[in-house]
Amino acid sequence: MKKTLTVLALFFLLFSYAQEKTITIDYTVKYLSQNKRKGTTDTITVGFEKNGKYIWTNSKALAKDLGKSMFRKKPELLENSDLAIIYDSKNAMLLMCFESGENEFFMNVELSAIIPGPIPNDDGEEFELISEKTEETITIANREATLYDVYPSHKNSETISVALDERIKINNNLLFKKFFEIMFAADDNAKLLGFNIPDGLLMKVGSDEKTLIEAYTVDSTKKEITINYSFKIKE
């Protein structure tokens, strides 16, 4: 009887996991990103769901980096490799699909399992992430973007500049909340008490007069991504 229940439990678990799930990407942005290690400028495509529930990318550079660690003796498999990543902001989960030749890998991983956790001690600070609207607007990809200074309240010297197209109401608070909580806890053993990043489509991020990423095209064509051990896109 116990074996029968175990088999049934596994059956329903696998059956429920195999069900297709479809998500919608409302805006797709192509960014230029500086790769300091390689000394190159990479192109990264990122898709946003307008309510901040999902973010998607299919970066070729990420696919090759992952493939190098998996197929060290078969460099030919890296040439046509594909990696699609979806971040589920509500549950802080990463869904990844890697394909290379006849090889396919599907992973569903907690973000906290990838980012190293903090070292337990009593010195961790509590802070807020502050965003201050500046008086500046800039034009990026033929769109007007508003500049914000964003910095942690306990380290106000570590300011980054963020440009948002506020006409496109992406819910950035939901999108980045758990990511920031995990990231700051891992880096500084600090507890993020709160933050308020305005709604808007991310157009540019810079630090110390250097541009980290900058948009050069924005596509408002909706994409439907079907998740079932692979990602199938309809436009």
C-alpha cells in the first residue's frame, strides 16, 4: 500500500509539473552592455511583463558561458547554443532552458539557491533603498526618460543613476523586491526594510559616469511564452 501511494504521489507530481504554463511579455528591449572582462559591447534582449511578474532574456553570451562549463571538450556545441531565462518575481524563481544540438536542459531554481547566502552574525545593518527623482530627462531610443538617483540609505555614496520611461508602467517594485532583498543580504549581510522604485520601463543604468546598460530599441509587440520543458514564443 505504501509503495502504491508513493507511485501515485510521484505520478501526480510529474503530471502537474508537465502542464503547460503560458506567460505574456508586453515589452522587449534590446540593451547595449559593457563587458569589462572581454572588453566588448554585448547586446542583451530583455522582455518585461507590464505588471512586474516576469522578466525574460535569451542572451547568446549567457548561453555560451554556461555551455563552456558543461561541454569543455566539445566547443562545437557552443556555436548554436540557446539559453532562455525567465525570472518569476512573485516566487523568486528562475526558470532556465538550455539547448545545444540534441542536448536540452530545463531547470526551475530558487534565486536564493544561486546567490550565496549571508554569513550569520549580529553586524548586519538595516536599510532602505532610496530613489530620488532628479530634474533631468534624457532621450534614449527616441524616448524621453526620467533620471533617478538610487542608493542604499546606509551607503549613500554608492549611488547609481537609473533612467525610466515613465509612460510605460512596469511595476518595478514587484519585479525587483525579492531580488534586491536576496542580493543585499548576500553581499552585505544587510536587511532591506523597503524601497520604492517608480513604475517605468528601464532605459539606462549608470555608475560613476559609466554606462552599464542602455536601451537602443523598444518593441511593444506582445510575446506569449509557453513553458513546458522548453519555451515556445508566439508573436
